[in-house]
Amino acid sequence: QKEVEQDPGPLSVPEGAIVSLNCTYSNSAFQYFMWYRQYSRKGPELLMYTYSSGNKEDGRFTAQVDKSSKYISLFIRDSQPSDSATYLCAMSQGNDKIIFGKGTRLHILP
Amino acid sequence: GAVVSQHPSRVICKSGTSVKIECRSLDFQATTMFWYRQFPKQSLMLMATSNEGSKATYEQGVEKDKFLINHASLTLSTLTVTSAHPEDSSFYICSAGTYEQYFGPGTRLTVT
């Protein structure tokens, strides 16, 4: 079993829809959870950062962490064509290397 | 959020030459930086952990003599691809931070 599993997509949704992106993981020692957005030929951009379990909201984005299920989610409300990108989940145990999911390619259809 | 820069953003070199890529943390100090490479439509592959004032830690399968890393200050790490070959052509990205990592914009290397 891989440490982090993420559906690669592509995921296509109509503009304005709610998008749900998910990752599962196997290492219960992970404490820090992140979501990155990466546009083609650009470096990943940190969207959300969460410590331990719980929810975090920032504008149209909501991150959820359920450590008991080893499952994290990113929700995007009122999706826009500019949200079309690859979304990478990432996690770590602390001040060390981060383990990434393979990324989900998201297409928002106008 | 914190800002990480990379230079150059794009470089083309001839086979057999060496190329240096710089990674800088602009508004914070970073004792640790990470170097990744990414092939088209693939996820990030960690190459090495760059530690300020000490040797880098390389991931399994990454040739330390080919990918030289120097982390001489708290704001600068460099990756030198030595004797580059076409198969080294890739997108190289660095990151820095504490618990959350901030990425540079990446360097696209093309070896002809």
C-alpha cells in the first residue's frame, strides 16, 4: 500500500459546482496536512495547511482532516474555470520531508 | 505566504555541460530546503534534502555525484547538474519552510 493515495482524475465539473478532492494515507504518524495547486509548468502553490484533525476554511476552499479514517478532503465552492489545475495533497510528520499524492487533474467547464 | 525564488526559470544546455540552479528563500530563513524533479503529467519526485552547513541527504536512486547540492547560507541552496545528458531534461523545483513547504516557480532544464 502506498503511503498516500490520490485519484489522478481527470475530474471535470461544470462551473459553479462544488468540487470534492480526496486523499487517503496509511501512516498514522502524519500530523501536518497540505493541499497544493499546480498550474502547468509552474511550481505548486500552497492552498491550505492543517495540523491534526479538523476543518479549515479559507474563502471558497475548505480542508478537512479525519485522522481516525486517515482521510483528507479539499472542497472548492462556486468553482471557476481558473480553478482548473492539478491539486496535490501532501502530508508530513513534522519538520521533515513531505509525502505527496500523485495529484488530481481538475477541469472546470465554463 | 512565504516566497521562494528560483533562478534561472529556464535553461538550455548542451550535453556534457554542467548547469547550476539557485533556490532562495526571500523573506525567511531555511535550514532545510528540498529539491524535486517533475516529469510531464507526473507528481513531484523528491531528489534530496538540502541542509544548511552540512551534506545533503539524497533519496534512493539519486546520484549524489551527478546532482551536487550546496546549502551555504540560510537563504540559498544550489543544485548543480553535472555532465548533463538529455535524460536529465526535466522540471526542477525547490521548496523551503518549516512544517508547511513553499515552492519555488521551478526551473525547466533542456539538455540538447
